[in-house]
Amino acid sequence: MNSTVVSSFVFVCVFAGALAGMALRRAIPEDHLGADAKDVVKLAMGLIATMAALVLGMLVSTAKSSYDTRKNEVAEMSSRVVVLDQLLASYGPETKDLREELRNIVIIGLERVWPDEASRQYDLKPRDDTQSFYSQLQALTPNNGAQSAAKGEIIAMASNLREIRWRIFIEAEQTSMSIPLLVVLVAWLVAIFVGFGLFAPPNPTVVVTLAISALAVSAAIFIIMEMYTPFSGVMRISSAPIREALNQIGH
């Protein structure tokens, strides 16, 4: 889902609810808008507002947790790439071509996940083009005990990197904002703003205040949805850790 479209739709629905409440006020008899009725409506709106705040807070917390997890995985992958290159360097000069291939793999992955062209979509799905690299690692022939131990560490590190790549892809595919929960939350927000409009005096100051409030709510939805897509949009995770790792490879 496009976060801009969804948040704009939420703003329209919520602000329209406030305007509908103002229009409804003119249609309701005055004796239905007395002090007792106002108290009951305020209590009902307070209950709905509390539930909406809890759900909104839960969504923000979940989205932030998901975003931080992806960010930490990128940092972890970057550090492991550097360690793998260092292990290959410590193995011996015969791994020079493997280190160069590792660098090329990182460059290709960087371009796929963080494309230079804004019009291109990112691609997280791991490809089979790294199979040759892993096969060459398996084919290394140690000449002594030190190289044998280094090979074991290299294989383990390479396998761990492959696992992280697939985990990022699978979790990114499965993590998204719950549509039913979003629909319920928007319905509650609309009900709250209808209540605001029902007892608000129809003047420009009130209308602008309600519009700003609706904008704030839709901005929260926008941020939540952006955090669920951490490799695109305005909250895209920085490629700086991977680029720094790339600068370290081969040195």
C-alpha cells in the first residue's frame, strides 16, 4: 500500500467526519444537545479516544520495532561482510580472487537494495548469483591447521550472511500494517471527530483546529506505514553501513 495515498485517505475521512458532525448539529433538535446529552457524548468519545490511542500507540511501537530490527540486521550484515573479508585475507594470498568476488557481490547487492535511480524499485530477494562464491569457499584446500581453522570460520560466516539476507527478505515480505486494524482505527477516529464537530461552534478557528488535528492523525498513520517499508520512502534505512563495509573490503 502507498503510505501517502492511505494517509491522505485517512485525513479526508477524519476531517469529513468533523464536518459531518457540524452539519449534523444543525439537523438535531436543540433539546437533544443539552448539558446531559453533551456529558454522555463526551464520555462515549473519551472511551473511543482511549481505545484509539492505545491501538495507535501499539501500531507505532510495533512498526518502530520492525524498523529497528531491519536497521540492526543491515548493520550486522555490514560487520559480518568485513569480518568475512578479513578471514579470507588471513587465510592466505590464494583467496585474493574470492575477496574480489565478495566485493562485487556487495556492490551488486547495494545497487539492488539502494538503487541510484529513484524510479527503480528495490529488490531484497537473494539471487543464485552468489552460489559460485560459496562453492569456491567450499573448494578451498587448507595446507595447515591454521588454514583449516580459518576455512571453518569462513564457511560459518558466509552461511550466516546468507541466512541474514534471506531473513531480511522474508520478514520484509511478511511484515505489513494490519488492514482490519487500520479500518477499525479509522472508524474510531471518524466517530471521535464527528463528536468534536457535533458540539463545536462552526467558525474558521474551530475548522482549522480540527483540520490540523486530522492532519496530525494522518501523519501518524503515514509514519507507521513508512516504517513498515524501511527500504523505500522517506524513512528508508541508510546504506552507509554497507558502503563503509565496501570501503573496508580488500584492504
